[in-house]
Amino acid sequence: LVMIRTSAEDKLKTAGGKPFASVNATFYHSGNAGLDYFFTQLNMFYLSKYPMPILDATGYKGNVDMNIEANLSNIGEINKALAKYDLSFVERDVEVDMLVVGDVDRLEKRL
């Protein structure tokens, strides 16, 4: 599941100020912060049971101001809130480096 930009317009650029981020199950608010913290929160807590990894495919490198009011465990609600920033989560086939821990013999039989 990758987050993409749906337009070239920059609706994320920070207005500056002291960096902050605040999050709970129903909102994510940040100012002058990178997107990496948002993805960490989704992957570790709110979407940790989602069957796919949550990845950033926006290519956005700067800090952002973002206010998301949504159930952070629901991709549909997150997408509705991300629309104002011209962002969306979509399913895509992408190669991902992954560490697999397990019994080598069992793994070779599955491959």
C-alpha cells in the first residue's frame, strides 16, 4: 500500500515554525515535520495488522504541515482526509527489501 501524490501542486509545504507531531487513533497533526513519522505511526500502531506494508511513494523530501482527522485504522477514512493534500493510498506491486526470519529448510520448500 503506497501513498502517492495525485497532483503536482504542493499542498504539503510547511509554513515553518517549531517542529511538532501529535497523533492518536482519530487524528494526526504535524507542523514542520517529515512524513516519516506519519508512516512510522501507521506501520507500528494504527495499520500494524494491515496485510501489506505501508510505504511512501510521494517522493516528497521537505517538511510538511498536515492535519488528518480520520480513524487512522481505516484506509478509506485516511484517504478522504488526505485528499485535501492531493495524496492517496493505493495498492501497487513494488519490490521491498525484507528480512525473513524462520527455518531455512521450510522456507526453501515454499520457494
